[in-house]
Amino acid sequence: MVGTMAKIDDSVKKKVPELRFPGFTDDWEERKLKDVTERVRSNDGRMDLPTLTMSASSGWLDQKDRFSGDISGKEKKNYTLLKKGELSYNHGNSKLAKYGVVFSLTNYEEALVPRVYHSFKALENTSADFIEYMFSTKLPDRELGKLISSGARMDGLLNINYDDFMNIHISIPNYEEQILMSAFFRKLDENIALHQRKLDLLKEQKKGYLQKMFPKNGEKVPELRFAGFADDWEERKLGDIGDTFTGLTGKTKEDFGHGSAKFVTYVNVFQNPIATLDQLDAVEIDEKQNQVQKGDVFFTTSSETPEEVGMSSVWTYDTKNVYLNSFTFGYRPRVSFDLNYMASMLRSPSIRKKITFLAQGISRYNISKTKMLEIEIPAPNLSEQKKIGSFFKLLDDTIALHQRKLDLLKEQKKGFLQKMFV
């Protein structure tokens, strides 16, 4: 479908989009939002309808799913009854949407939505979906930005009243073109949602395998095991089979960002069970610092929540002049482990539970190296480790592939939104 779109000459770019479906040549019209929409307010007293909230990243969500319960309370009787195809503008400020978001109701026939949202419906010859996508281009943000009188209110909403919102200008093509564009973007959204579901499912499956393929505390064997292995697993104290080392020391802010050496960043350790070469930063070569070696494990030392302390990352590369950031410590095993096994095992629920238990603090949680070395880890024989390690490596590669596909689709959508609207 995209291949058949026509690219428009730059000279007429102002009144028509850069990318357009063939057969459409008319200029887009500039209209005020109030010329093509009508206000929707109040309700008919039915309080048993789904009660929704709006998120910049996910659109309409049932309050029960978002907040683990209906949070409307007494205010519910003042909620707006929104019907399928009608729209709301949530003028809440968020990282994703500085000037709020507009969504059309597509996944419910009818629902109750907060009265503080500006709710409205598209008039004849105007597509609600087109209006939603037009707002997602962020093109109206310039005008919305000018309407804000005093930043966010106490309730986090921007000071944009309904009448001012309705007076913003939008560019709009004829109805037939609106419908084609809306269908194109809905299809794209469905594809993105499908890939997101596949990715979420894979991540859930991995979670399940991490629970079942390592022994639970006190047990000698895991619940799920490859055929041909029957021996009990050993428990080894980290301190008995390896030693710790420190990250960069004696550095100031000025020492970073230049130099021919690299260091593994905190985020790299925190995010990745196996450290990546993409998240290394520059630093000068310094013989006094500990260089990392293949087989090393890194642990974060502090975090805002106990659940995020002591996150592990395994280094699998033979690279010279690479150091470790100062907010983590290194661990170097003296015995041989399969590195993929090590990466998955240290992130398994049973080990994470042991590490979390050691976290200490009030507003920020820390973990001591000494205490970490007392943790016992499960160690089957090397051939079983290799089997388990390969299994999780394949699973991680599949997850990464799906993540790349999803990111690419989102980037494509972003590109189309930029080029198909005025």
C-alpha cells in the first residue's frame, strides 16, 4: 500500500503532505477544531459501564487494569459517557506527551471517562481516527503550548480549557482521503500491537523457564530438566569459588568521555544479563585500574528499590583496556562456568530473592560485597550448564529479534506520521 503513495514536490509542501495516496491532489483545508467537531458531555445515569483512563503510551485502559481497581469513587456520577468513535483530550502533561494526548474510543462500544478530559465527536465528513492520528503527529503542540497560562495545575493537568482547545487550527483533507489514511494507520497499529503481544508472550515464557529450570531454595534439582541428566546439583558459595574486584577509582567528571580505553556503564550492567559492547563509554587508559576479563560477572551495588539491587551482568568478550564503572563491583570465578548459564542463573527468581534479601537501606538500598560472597549458587555439571545456557541464549536472541522488529515498526509509523500530515 505504501509503495503506491505519491511523493509531493517540495514547493507545494505547505498545503499538502510530502507523502500521499495516489489520486488526491487538492490542497488540505485549514479549519478550527470546533468547525469539524462537537462537544460530548455528561452521562445517562448508567454506572455499570467500563470506567476508563487514558495513558499516553497505551491509549484507553480500564481503570481496573491500570490501577487494580475502579478509582472513580463519588466522582463517577459526573463522568462523561463516551461512545465508540468519539474522542477525548487528556490535557495531562507526561514525558511522552508534553501537551497531552487525544484518543478515539475504539475498543469499547460505550464507556465512562473522567469529566476533566475534553470529550468531543467528529461531525459529518470528518474521521475521528484521522483527528486522533493528526494529534499524534504533535503538529498541534505549537498552538497548545501557547495556550498554557501557568504550567501544570495541582492535579497535573495543563491549563487548557475546552473553548481554547477547540479554537486551535488543524489542516484536513477531504473525507475520502481521511478514511484511507485512518485505515492505513489503524492497520499499522494492529501490526505493532501484534508484535508487542508476541514479545510480551516470549518474555513471560522466559520468566516461567527461569523459575522452573533452576532449583528452588533448599531443593537439589530443578522442576524442569533436559533429558539425560539425573545428578543432584551442587550448591557453591560465591566466596569459595571466586574473588571480587572494584570498578574505576580516583576519577573525576573530567576524566570521562575521552580516551582510548572503555568502561562498562551502570546501565549496561543493570539492563543486560550479558553485557553489551554497545553500552561502553570512553575513558583514558590507566594501568592502576582493574581491567575486566572474559568470564567476569558485574553486580550493581545500590538502587532505589531492594528488588533492583545486585543486578548481574556477565562479560563474554576478549577485549583489552575495558574497565568497570565505580557504582558496580566485579566478581571473577576461579572455576569454569558456562557463561550463558551463569547469566541466566544469576537472574533467576531463586537467586534474585537471595540477593534482594541482603539489600539494606531506607531511601536508597545497598548491598555489601562481603554478604554477596556468602550467597550460594546452584552448579550442575558443565554439560548440563551448557544445555541450559544455550537454551536461554536462543530465547534471548529471539526476544531481541522481536524487539528490533517492534522498534522498526514504531520508527516506520513515526516516519509516516511526519510525512503524511501537514
